[in-house]
Amino acid sequence: MSTAKLELQNVSKAFDDKQVLRDVDLAVDHHEVVCLIGSSGSGKSTMLKCINLLVPIDSGAILLDGADIAAPGVNANQVREEMGIVFQAFNLFPHMTVLDNITLSPRKVHGVKRRVAEETARELLAGFGLSDKVDEYPDRLSGGEQQRVAVIRALATEPDLMLFDEVTSALDPELVAEVLNVIRALKDDGMTMVIATHEMGFARDVADQVCFLDEGRILEHGPPGQIFSSPSEARTQQFLQRIIDAGRL
Amino acid sequence: MEEQTPIEEVGGGPSLFGPPRAPRRREEGARAALIAFASSVLFIVVALWAILSSDAWPAVQRQFFNWSNFVEVFPDVLSGFWLDIRMFVVAEIIILILSLVIAMIRSLRGPAFFPLRALAVIFIDLIRGIPVILLILLLGFGIPALQLPGVPTGALFWGLTALIISYSAYTAEVYRAGIESVHESQRMSARSLGLTQGQALWHVIVPQAIRNVIPALLNGLVSLQKDVALVLVLGIREAVREADIYAAKTFNYTGYIAAALLFLLISVPVARFADWYTNRDRRRKQSVST
Ligand SMILES: Nc1ncnc2c1ncn2[C@@H]1O[C@H](COP(=O)(O)OP(=O)(O)OP(=O)(O)O)[C@@H](O)[C@H]1O
Ligand SMILES: [Mg+2]
């Protein structure tokens, strides 16, 4: 039996009195791309933060390569080294150049020599067409460039699981594609990814599996063809209808 | 961003009742400067005349502004002031470091750090609740009186320690405000990259926090520069104490004026610099956000 790359079992989370995740079960296979969709407040961000151990869960288990990373006594920093996460905004450290942003973790966490870390960073930047931004500060980059650098920074520690939390929703429309293309390239490289997104066209295009979250529950999941064309739940249909009405699908 | 009137335009001319002003022309700016200068000179002349011609002035001059007394007392006051400056520099350096450590401890999260956090909070609350002068008396007279073996007994040492402790509590709160002003995503991003809490604070949060609170730190600096004189209650012969001794001997207060002038010599430029820096900082932030 092959274990999934990532598996959530009965994960629940409440903030104060508010139940944000309810018995979430999810299995992500190696090299699989899972998109999380659902209305605002349905718990997508919280789920990603729980996977990254940035938010502690109340009950359930999170298995990474078969080992429960939510169990007490697990070294969260070690777990985080194996995955990368990119948020909607404010990812980059404004007081550091692009190069320093990218090399901070390799150098301070992984003990890589500065010269080596910088070489790797430059190669990554070149690979994503950002060579000329090496020494810029984040506020001199466009929003799309900032997000691409944030992705590169997360990749610099060579994670094999990437989490994306609406990385394009703070961007001007014309900048969205350049960031999504980076994610597509990662998929082609076989990266395992969990992506919370409002970009339905992108989800349909890139996902192997789409999960519809509703009030902290995974109400429905399956291949994009099935979820987008013939959703079985009324709530999913309503959600998609609203998206279609808004002209976003 | 809300609309704000740039500071420079406020003094430029009346716009309260007229239609919106056209962009200010050069002659207009020159005229405004001339008016400001002329009215300042006029004000100073009138004020000086009022003071100098008053009946009390001869007595005031004799007691406070007496040149021969000034010449007599100045060397002692100056050497006392040199001690003030050295105390200030030593204390400020230690305060800036110590308070940052306290603020960082206070910002640690998670139940494991509760005892440390609690200690920091108790320290800050206790110290901030005690007048500086009381702390100076308490440590400066109290601890040497205990005659504990191996513990320094110098008044200077304990006076400075009291100042450092007191100011560190205040400054720690300044730093903490700065730390809290940094967006939560920054902490999350840093942690997600595998940095420990300490690393995240040190490499990511604190550099941004310090930049945000430099104006407040400068204000604290101005205030400490004056408050070092408080150690005079322990008999330490700094500038004010020297002036005090002279006044007790001669019943002439020119020494106080001499000390005041020396303090002003340092604190006015620093205050101007703090203002200039704060304004520049604000303007830069505005230009970034628009
Ligand atoms: N730190 C927190 N403390 C309290 N409540 C929180 C916290 N974080 C999130 N919540 C609440 O949890 C719910 C789910 O939030 P979450 O950010 O996961 O939703 P989301 O699906 O990502 O929404 P969006 O599409 O708007 O990003 C919301 O109601 C939110 O108010
Ligand atoms: Mg969200």
C-alpha cells in the first residue's frame, strides 16, 4: 500500500466559539494538485495554516508521508522545512533585498553557506525570468513579481509539498497570469500542491482534484470535470452559479 | 489614504476664506519668509524690552545672569556636565539593548514561554509604576547600606542602574508597540520558512519594528539626557549638583543657568533631529502609499 503524500483525518478547528473546520478528511497523493474552492470564510486559509502547523488543530490527525505531524512533541520547524507556503500578500520581508529574502531560510535554518545559497537563488530567479530583480527591495517590484519571488523563496529550501493561499487575489488582473504560470510550471515538475483559489478557470485547468469547502466541511470533492460540470450538492451548484454570474468562470 | 494638507503649505497665506489658492509663486514664498522674520524680530525686541525695563530685572540679573559668577562657576558645572554625558551614553546603550531583549521576551508566543513572558510583564508593570527618583534613592542608598559582600557600593553605579532599569521598562514598551505594528503575515511567513520564533523576531520582525519606533526612541533619548541629572540626590557631582553646591555657598543661582545652557546645547539639536526625522519618515510613507 502506498501512503499519500498528505492526509488529513477528521481535522477540526475552532477559533473561540466559532467552528472553522469540521471533521475534514483529505488525501493528497504524490505529485497531485488539489484545489480548494469555497466562499469567503469557508475555512480554506485555516486549513492551509493547519497543514503548515501555523495554527494548531483541536482534534484529528495530519499525516505527512504517513507520519502524524499534528501529534504532540513534533518539531514544527522540521516539518515546515519540508513544505512551502505562499500567502495572499505581505509575504516578502520589506527590509531585505530579493536575494536576502530567498537566502534567509537556507542560510539560517539549513546552514547553507552564503555563497552557495546565493548561487542557488540566482539560478531559481533566472529560471523564473527575474534575474534583473536580484538586488531590488520588494517595494520596487510589481505585485506579480513579489508573488513570484515569494514562490521562489518557498522553493529555495526544496520542499516537496507546496501550499498556496489565494496567491493571486490581491493582484491586478493583468498580473495574475504570470503567477499562475509559475504554479503550472511546478505542476509540470511534479510538485505536490494544495491551492486555495478563487480562480475557477485555473482550478479547472490545473487541478487533479477539486474540494468544495462549505462552513468548514469538505462538502464535495472530485476531478474538476465532475465538480464544475455536474456538482451533486446544491450548495456547490449555488456557489458555482454565483461565480458564473460574476463572470469568473 | 485620507487627504492631508502638506505641512509646508500651512504658513503660506490665507486660504480660509478665499477660493482655493493657486500654486504658490516664488515671490510669494520670499514674502512669507520676510514676514515671518520681521515679526519674529519684532516679538523678540518687545519681549526683551519688557523684561529688561521691568523693576525686577536688576535683581534677576544679579541672581541668575551674573557674568563674574558665571565665570567662577562654569568650570565646575562643565566638568559635572561631562559626567552627565558619560552617564547618559553608557545608560542609553545598555537601555537600548536591555529593553529590546525584554520586549522580545514579552513577544514570545506559546505556553512554554509563559513564565518568561510573565516575568517580563511583571518587571515592566512594577518598574513603570515607581517614580524614577524613588528608584534611584532606593537602589542608591538602600543597596550600599546592606553591605552585601561582593556587591558594588558606589552611588554612581546604583544611580545609573536605577536609571537603566527604569528607562528599560519604558523603552521595552516602545519596542513592543513596534513589534506589534508589524503585519502578522510577516511572522507567519518567517515561521513557515522554518525559522524559530527567536529567528523570526530577530531577522524579520525586530528590524521592521525598530524602523517604526525610531521617533519614539529618540524622544526617550532626549528625556534620559536630562534625567541623568536626577542622580544628584545621591550626592553625585554632576552639573546640577555642582550648580547647587555653588548656590548654597554664594546664594547666587547663575550656576543653574549655566547648567541649563549646557543641557539645552545637547537636547535642542536632538529634539530638532527627532522632529526632522519623524517628518521625513511620515512624508516618505505617504509618498509610498499614494
Ligand atoms: N486567527 C483567527 N481568529 C479568529 N477567527 C479566525 C481566525 N482566522 C480565521 N478566523 C475565522 O475563521 C473563518 C474561516 O477563515 P478562513 O480565513 O480560513 O476563510 P477562507 O475560506 O480562507 O476565506 P477567504 O476566501 O475570505 O480567504 C472565518 O470566519 C474567520 O473569521
Ligand atoms: Mg483565505
